[in-house]
Amino acid sequence: MLVFEQIRAGGDRNFGYLVGDRDAGVAALIDPSYSPDAFVERAREQGLHVTHIINTHGHEDHVNGNARAVELTHAPVAAHPACPVAVDLPLSEGMEIAVGSLRLQFLHVPGHADDHVTVYEPRHQILLTGDLIFVGKVGGTKTDEDARIEWDSLQRVVAAIPPPATVWPGHDYGARPSSTLALERATNPFLRCADLDAFLQMKRDWPAYKKRLGLR
Ligand SMILES: [Zn+2]
């Protein structure tokens, strides 16, 4: 039986996740960041042994709880090899980790960060998007080149993941705390862009667009 919790970790409306298999008694923590004790407590209260600590990317606000989470659980840290933390289990494109009967599959999706991965559980169609896709927007990029790379990553995710998949972001930046890939494709202004040029233009126009719509 699936255990899936979206946990408000603190920081800048950061979200982390507890993903587990109740029958197997195991779980993974995704980006426990500011609240590692709370994440481990949620696992323990449900009799779940934490087998992995997974980072979507190496930005400080996603990895700052790793040391404490490892201290509490002795679980290995799984992240992309370019992630600037101690990585026990390097995650590469197409790799899969089993957590009980769950399969966590990884896509390497650079742009917002070079080491960014998404986590997808195919049986329940759960997609953890980190700072790649938020509800109603996408992760910030510093240069046009990074924006181009992010565009490619977004196209790959849209091609690889079925539209009914639920989308669970790394921050509570949207009108709702979660979404579906179909809904984001229909309503997220960045995923609605027809091509790369439109995407780059939307990135440039975003501050004015946001102001006009009164978005946070
Ligand atoms: Zn980030």
C-alpha cells in the first residue's frame, strides 16, 4: 500500500515528500531540507524504515537537511553525481530505485540546476518535479542558454510521462499545492509555449505578466 505525504519543510515554502510502501515497511525521503526531524518522525510513526534520502537537485534549500537525515536514519543519499553533496548512490538518466514495491525512476532534467532530476513512480503515476515544474510556472534560469536547456528538459518530461500523472513540486508557489501534467500542459504559461522562442519570450515577459495577474 502506498504512503505518500507532501510535507511543508519550511524555508521558502519548500515542499519535501515521504514516499513509501506500507506493506514492505520502507520509505524514501525526498528533499527533507529544513525539517529532517519531522520527516523522519512521520516515517517512524508509520513504522517505516527509511531506505533512501533523495535530492531533486543540489541547491542549498533542498539539501540542507541531508546531514541530519543521515544521522537519524543512516540511509544512503541518492542524487545526481553533479550534486554538491556527499552522494552515496549516483542517479543517472533512466535509473530506477526500488522502495518496497514502488519503483522510483529518474530523468536528468538540467536547466534550473545542472544536477536536477525528476522522480517518477509509474504504478501510481506520481511525478516529483522539484524546481523544474511548479504549479503555474517553471524553475528560474540565469541565462538564455540555461533556459534553452530547461526547455529541452521540459519537452523530454512531457514526452516521457503520461498526462494523468500528478505533479508535486519543490515549492508551494502556485494557486494549488499540486497539479497534474495534463493540467500544467493546459494552463502553465511556460508549458503552453509553442516553441523555444515563445518560451524565451515568456521568460523575459514573466515579471510583467506576473504583476498583471497578481501572482506571488
Ligand atoms: Zn532550486
